[in-house]
Amino acid sequence: MNEVIKLRGERVKQARKYRGISQLTLSEKIGVSQSNLSFIEADRHNSSSETVRLLSEELGVTEEWLTGESMDGGVPNSAVANVKQIEREDISNRFIDCYDRLKTLGVIENDADFAEFANIPRSTLSLALAKKNPVSLEWVPFLEEKGANRDYIYNNMLPILKMSRTKRVSGTDEVAKNIMVLVQTIEEDMKLLKSYLSQVL
């Protein structure tokens, strides 16, 4: 039997925004209308156990966190809820930092491949990378799949990349290239760390 469950709507919304997923995209993935998802987030609609399970899977959180039974298994309290313009610009800049680093490492071969992978119009991606338009939050999960650290993009928390997810560059003189990339990565991370420490100390 498909049990009716009361969710914590603000947690659904918080997790969705943290993952950079639009209401429309999430509603399509879990098989409900966008209006129903909107009602769920506003605490005006109960959910089936199947919907709760699908939300848990898509948002990467536990069902217990979504229902309010547990404080664990959710997203950080600092998750982006309402992104202000300056925050969006910061997120865009950090997204581009990750993107450029992944291109240097050879994980992203070219802009056209990533645009196709993330289902982004090539011209839209080009404008965002040139900082003429903001990066869409819906692109973040795709960059995370390539090895970017979501916590860096959203919350400026090092490291920039989840290095275990990235691949080594290939081609001629492979060892020298990998040493160069490693040194560059360490140097850039150290600069960011020094900048962060100077702000908090």
C-alpha cells in the first residue's frame, strides 16, 4: 500500500536549491506535476511513500531528513535558499574556476562536449564562460559529475575539485604534464586558502 506521508516542505526546497535543480526538472524526474511539487514545498500537499523515495534519491538526502524524523542525512544549513545577485555572481565565478581546472586536467575536452553532456545550448554556455551571463544553477550537478566540488561552487569550501574523480591528462610527455597540473592545482588552492585565512583571522 502506498502510504500518505507529510514532508517538511522547506527541506525539499532547500535540498532542491542546494543541488541546483529547478522545480520543473525535479517534478519531471519524480513523476509529479510542477504545481504538486510547489504545494509540497509550501507544506500544502501530502506525498506518497513512492514520491518520498524518489525525492530522496534525486536530492541525495535521506527520507528521514525529508520527513523531519532526523537532523542527519540532509544538506548543510548553509545551502543556497534564495540566491541574491552578488551570490549568483560568486557562484558563477567559482563554477568557471572548476570548469577551467577540469579543462586543464583534460576531464572536459572542449566546450561543445560539455554543452552536449549537460544539454546546454552552446551559445548559452559560451556567454556564461565569458562572464556575460550568469551560470545556471542547473548546470552544477553536471559539473559535479565531472569532478567539481559542489561545496566549493556554492559555499567557497576547498578543495575546488574532488581529485579522486578526475582523470590524468594524456598525450606526449604525460609525466611532465601531470606534474605541471598538480603544481598548478596546489598553488591555486594555497592562494585560495591564504585569502580565506586572511579574512577569518
